[in-house]
Amino acid sequence: MIDDALWQYLPNLLVILSIFTVGVASPGPATLMILGTAMASGRASAVALSCGVVLGSMFWASIAALGFAAAFKASATLFMALKLAGGFYLIFLAAKSLRSALTQKTCAAPMSAGTRSLGRCFSQGLLLHLTNPKAPLVWLATLSVGVGEDAPAAFLVIAVLLCAFVAMAVFVGYAFLFSTRTASRIYVSIRRPMDGLLGILFGAAALKILTYRLN
């Protein structure tokens, strides 16, 4: 009986994975941070950051799959607290990027993996996603598109795990791509304007989160 139900919902995986892939590959705070880390600190740091982002995403996926994300709509105080935490963290990242853009420091190549703690990079990625108040709502919307109310729990587990695989593939792919020697040389030549752009984009993302309203 369970196998029949799973087979019935398997085509819906294409819908879920399509929506999720477009969302995870599009420019956003996590993508921008992985990009900048890969070019500035190297592949290992960017992969560690990616793992943190994916873990944070899977946390919210689990919450959404269990139906707890609805609590954020019911609790204005909880949503406001999470929104402020995410917004101010992005403001911190924006300020850090803009300060780097104003410095004259130069480097011939990305820093070695040992220059930045991999644990710190992982924590940064995790914190970035855990403090994004839109994440549980986005996950709830993504899953609701391809999942009916009577969908078996096993299907939800499969959907979340496949999305985790897609996220890892996309983010680690970015980490490898932008940590190449070519990307390194490009980064050295455009570091300051790149950091300035990242600062502006992080600031815009913070503004978007701080002004985001539940329907």
C-alpha cells in the first residue's frame, strides 16, 4: 500500500526539484557568500560554507515537512524575532564586505584553506540560513506545490533528501568553479569592486528580509 502511494507521488518530485533547483541556483545571500569565499579563501573554505548552508536549509525543510512552519504565521513575535536576526546578520555581512572594498590590500592568490577556519566557515553558512525567516515559508510553498495533504511521510523524506543532494551539487559546484586559478586571478583584479557589489547586494537582501511581510 505504501509503495503504491509512493509511486503515485513520484512524478511530483519533478515539480518539487524543478522549483527548488531554480531557487537554489539563483543569486542570493548564500550563493554570493559561497562565491566570495571560494575566490578569496579557496575551495575548502567554500565547500565547508556550502555544507553549513545545506544543513541549515535541510533544517527548515524538515520543519516545513512536519508542518511546523505554519507556526511562524501564527506567531508574529517569533517571526519578527527571526526576521530581525536574519536582517541584522546580513547587515553585518554587508558592512564587512564594504569595509573590505575600501581597503587597499592586495593578494596574489586566494588565501590557503588554513587561513580561515573550516569550522568557522561552516558555522557562517549554517547561521546565514538559520536566520533567514523566509526559508521555512519558501520550503513550505515548495513542498506544497508537489505534495498533497495525504502524501506519505516516506515521500516527504525522499523529496527533502533529493533537494539536499541538488543543493550540495549546486553549491559545491560553485565552490569548485570559483576557486580555480582563473577565477583567482580575476578576483585579484576585481576584488574591491566585487566586495563593494557584495556589500550592496547583502544590504539589499537585508532590506528585503526586514521589510518582508506575511500574507
